[in-house]
Amino acid sequence: MSQDLLIDTQGAVGRLRLNRPKALHALNLAMCEGMLAALDDWRTDAGVAAVLIDHAEGRGFCAGGDIRLLSESGAGDGVAARAFFHTEYRLNHRLFTYAKPTVAFMDGVTMGGGVGIALPCRWRIATENTRFAMPETGIGLFPDVGGGWYLSRLPGRIGQFLALTGHRLDGAEAHALGLATHYLPAAALEEAKAAIVADPQGIEAALDRLAVAPPPARLLDQRAAIDRLFASDTLEDVFAALAADGSAFAAEQLGVLRSKSPQTMKVSLRLLYDGGLMQSFADEMVQEYAVASRVVQRHDFLEGVRAVLVDKDHAPRWQPATPEGVTDHLIDQIFAPLPPAEAWTPA
């Protein structure tokens, strides 16, 4: 079995430990398959009362998915990329619907695919090391793994702001927005895990006991500006609002958005609009899989990976290059449902 994922039980607690430290524990297909299989085994195992998800060593909880695999596959027939998304989204959905208590320790980088396995958990612990983000528009992707569901349910227009800019939240900000349920000092995490293993019925009490008051959530100082500047679901309107505002905050965000893929920013706004109306998380996954299946083979994803991860020139040449160039027809094509035989289904 791959050592990228460590699976064991301690007492009545099933443990899933991500173990790819050199890749900041980014998820590959085998890790997703292993977590799904373990969760299925534990679902009917009376000896397992709760599930704990963390990382084994090094920085970061989980930096995302296997972007290189996705881009190599996307440049060809896309089969491997679709297989990865299909399995990853099944894992996201399994966690979202899991009957037994689940706990995720978001200590360090928690981005993309890491967000997808943390947010479905009943308890989500942030620390002073947490860096929480959905930065996909910077590589021509979009906030998937349930991003359309979670971000659309944040207060005001914070979700749209996070989806478009890829802004990194610290632990205090993640806690203030309800993305984390508890804020603990990193030094207390081993004690928290030991307490959970000792008494999996008393998880909340243990976390409440060890939690501390987080520092101020600085992003919330900009809450009114975010709600005003990111009020529209039309990307051109957001650009216009930022350009007209005159504040340093607006100028900074406009600069950020000018570096992102116009196509995937429009995909993101549509995703959050639709996600807010979704009746179930499974419906969200069906839509995200259809979108991911197409976006992964489009120019902007391959170009974004080239610019950020391969050549590292951080000068992507997006096509279309402007929001105005991304037509409603193109977005409709990307969001069209897949034929039933190709569509995502739960495990």
C-alpha cells in the first residue's frame, strides 16, 4: 500500500494521516481511494466511533490535489484527470454525509483539495499556522471540491471575494467565518488528539477545553468594502466597481484580479450563484464534475500550470485575456450537464 496515506485505528478512533510532506500532502488518486475505502470499512465497524484526519509530518495540512497529473492528463485525453476528480469528489461527498463524527486538523496550508476534505468534517481545528485558501483562479482552475456549496454560504460576498482573488485566510479569519469550529494553539494539538482517542464521545468538550481566543480577524475590517465591491455576479461589474472605488484596498484587489484567468473567474461566479441554490451536496458535485471535466482540458488550466508550477515565470497568457472576451455562451458550454453515462455519481 502507498505510504502517502497512513491508515490506522487508535482505540475507537480511525485515523487518516496524509503523508506526502515534500508535496505539502497534496492528494493523489491512491490517497483518495485509500481514504474512501477506510471510511467505508469504518462506517459499519462498531469498534470505530469517530474519524480523525491530519497530516503526519512537515508543513501544511494539505496543499490541494495532484496538479501536475491533472495538467499532463488535460493536455491529452483527460481520462486520468476525470478519474481523479470522480474519486476525489466521491471522497468529499462521503465525508459530507458520514454518520460518525469526523475531525480535521487544519494546521498549516489548507488549500484546494485540503479544503475539500476538511470542510465536510463535523469539527475543524485552525491554528496560528493555518493558511486557508481556494487559489484556483490563479492556475486557470476553479474552487471545486464543494467550493460552490461552501463559499456561497459565507456571509455577504466574502465567498465571491475568496473565490475570485484566492485570498489566504489565517486561522483567526477562518474561525471567524465559521470555516473552522475551534482555534487551538499548534502546541496543544497533540493533547487534543490524545483526548479524542481517549474519549471519542467527548470530542467537543475536549476541543472547547483546549481552545483559545483567536487574534482579531483582520479581513472582517474590510467586510463592508467586500460586500460593496464584489456585489455583482457579473465579473465586468466587479472590475468596474474596483476601478471606480479609489481606495487602497480596491486597487490592491483589482491588481490581484488582473493576474487571474478571466474564464475561470467567470466560472467561479457562476458556480457560487448556482451553488447557493443547490438542494444537496450531491447536486453540487454533479455540477462541479461536469465543469472540471471541461476546464481541465482548456487552454487556461494548462497555461496556468505552466506559468506557476513549470516555468514559474508567473506570467500566464490567458485566452480570452479579458473578462469581456469570455462569452456567456462559453460559460454555458462549460456548465452543460454531462450525458448520464459520463456524469458523476456518489460512491
